[in-house]
Amino acid sequence: MGSRIQCFWIDPTNRTERRLRRFAWSNDVPESKCPGKYSYHNAFKPFPEGRCTYDEEKRSWKWNDEFEIPPHDDPQWPSKCEECDYEFKPEDEWQLFHEVIYVRKDTGAEMTNRNCPPGAMYDAFWYPEKGPDGLALIVALPPNGGDDWWHVDGQSSSGGGWTRTGTPPNITAKPSILTPRYHGFLTDGWLVEC
């Protein structure tokens, strides 16, 4: 057996981490593909924290700040790709990017589901597939946490699913977890690598 990581619960707040984002899809910029992670040009700049609410009927987050987007000539916007020398053009995308801030129940630490560490567990209540307790359980997996997540109550790539027992974060799920970057078990709230 490999590494062991203890799971912990995180709850959403009504606050958002916000960033101003510029991006250009690689097929919109045929003369240059970005050598970065996603092959398209992308950049973020921090923007003051925002507020949000969840719309149960529409099953989506509502950002309470659309009126705060600065004009396109504002210097707060990124002007260049973070991964290469590409300079954004006026017709490239402009976005006020939101991520809900979650709080770790046992320590009070704050994070987004995108930057949470391995072992973070939360209810993706907007997902239609639910477990026996009504939760749509997500677990952040190694090696990158929020970039590597597993929907415990979703379908597996083999077409089946997982059976889970226990109370979050002390969950056991069977069979094993197999993703492109992680293979292991979730047993009594511990991720145990094979």
C-alpha cells in the first residue's frame, strides 16, 4: 500500500474568490497554440471578493456582482497569456471568474474546490446523482486535489458505480478508485493508495 490521506469536510460559504480572466481559444487563434496546460491562451488577475447565492430551482450559483465588471480599457485586466508571449486582442474573451469559497469544518481553513488539497470532501448538491443520504459526494484526490476530483455517487468509466457507507467524512466506498492519475481505496475516511 502507498500513501494514506485523511479526508475532511468542507462547506460552501456565500462568498466568492474572484479574478478577472482573459482567454483565447486555440482554434480562434490558429497562428499560435499555447504551450501551456490547456493549449489555449489564458490569464487571471485577482479581483476583490464577491458574494453568491445558490438557486435551487435552476440548480446553479448566482453571482451577485455582474455590475462590477470593469470596462475593457481598465488596467486591472490581464493583457498577456500567463504561459507564453501572446498579447490578448480586444476580440478575445473577457470574464469575471468566480469560485465559491469553502470552509474546512474542522479547522476553519478557507479554500475553493479548485484549490483544495487531496482529502477534501464536499456535497456537489447541484449534481443530479445522489447517494443514499441525498448528498452528491465529491472527494479531491491525489496528486492535485481540486484538479483531481472523484464523484463518488456518479457513474464509473466501466458503467457501474460505487457503494458507499458511513457518515462524511468517514466514508467507505467500494470498489476501488481508478483515475488516470490515482488508484486507491476510500476506507473509513482515509484515501489509501494502491
